[in-house]
Amino acid sequence: MDTEAQHTERDPSSPADPPPDPASDDGSRSVRVSGPSWRRTGLTGAACVVFLLLLSHFVAQPFLIPSGSMEPTLQVGDRILVNKLAYRFGSEPRRGDVVVFDGTGSFVREHPAGNPVTGLLHDAAAALGLAAPDETDFVKRVVGVGGDRVVCCDEDGRITVNGVPVAEPYLTPGDRPSDVPFDIVVPPGTLWVMGDHRSQSSDSRDHLGSPGGGMVPVDKVVGRADWIVWPFARWTTVTETDAYDAVPAPPASGHPTGPRGSGHG
């Protein structure tokens, strides 16, 4: 006898199976399947955001360029990636480096704290490169480091560092190295910084009379601008310059007082 057939036969007199209930176990099972899927997606997204925030805080942070003060090297709307490890292990900014720094106390005054929630949201968006950086953040090129004497200008209109004239190929075509004369010695632990678009850059020259004399403390440097990551057409590294290769180290005994004497420290 075919026992398999016995199990699958139905008694014609038995009632038909009832139609499936939409609220039955099958329907509820589909809801239970989709619920965890949405939760997993949300948790994955949140984990990615947290990872990116940690990455931007400790390793590399994107910054949006809001002005043309660093043209042609950096253009308005560029998103750069700032290497926060560049100066983390004993290294310090070098002449020619393009750096991002917090200008609080040197380029801008301390401001009272605003709405903490709004500030937190803005900081998070800026950390991901989705919003303009804080008004206290600046990107400039290092022209002088601690102990250097930086003078503008020699008889050929060039800036000199420790007595050596510097040819600056990164300047905006048509710009002069500076329309503002200065003769300064950079105090230890600070930097003299300038924009590549000199006629449009508010930099150390504009703060000669401010506390600190336009110098940026090294410990206020966020990191070195190493890559342009957006737009894709400009995806490249920020080119290093050899403009300062011939500049000697400052004398151990310090520089003599210059003819104008302003900014010496």
C-alpha cells in the first residue's frame, strides 16, 4: 500500500481550508522581518557617522574653502582633507606648508559661547565637510617659523627669510608678494602665515598691531592641508613647494634689530 498517498489524501467530506487571514501569523511575520532590517540600516548609518566623526577628530578632517584667499592653490568651494597626524608626533609646521589653524586669540577675538545645540550640529556638519568651517578657522601658507626674520620687501619686490629672497611660484598671477612693508622676527613656538592670493588675503600682515603681532601659536594648528578631494575634477594633492629650500636656519644668537623694528620679539 502506498503510505505516502495516505498522508496526502484529503477526505472529500472534510471542510475546505479557511482563507488566509491578513492579520495572521504570515502577515505579522513579514512585519517582524522588515522591522529589524530598518533598525540594522539605521544602526549601520549611525555607526558610519560616528566612525567618520572620530576619523575627522583624530586623523583627517575635511574643510570647505569659503574664500579666494588661497587662490590659485585652493579655490572657493574646494573641499580639502587636513592631515591631523602631520604634526602629532613631534614634527612641526615647515615653511611652505599649507595649514589650517584656529585663529582665536591671534586673528580673531574670543567670542561668547552661542547656542550649544546649534554649535554642536554645525561642528558635526563642518567635521564631515558639509558646512563652512567656523569663523575662527583659517587656511594659510607658512612663510616664517620660530626664530625666522621675514622682511618685505627687497629691491626686487621679493620677501626675504633670514636674508634670502624667496621666489613664490604659488602666488596669484599679477599679485605682488605684499603691498604692506614689514620687518619681523617670529617668536619661538609661533608662525608667520600668508595667503597665496596676497591682495585678497587677511593674514599675519593685517594683525601686526594686534596682541601677538599677527603670529599664530603652533599649538593652534589643526593640521596640514594635504589633499583636495572635491570637486572630482580637482582631486589632487596639495603640491609641496621648494621655494624655501635655500633659506638657512635662523642664527642661534638671534637676529639684530631691523631698521623698522616692528614686530620683533
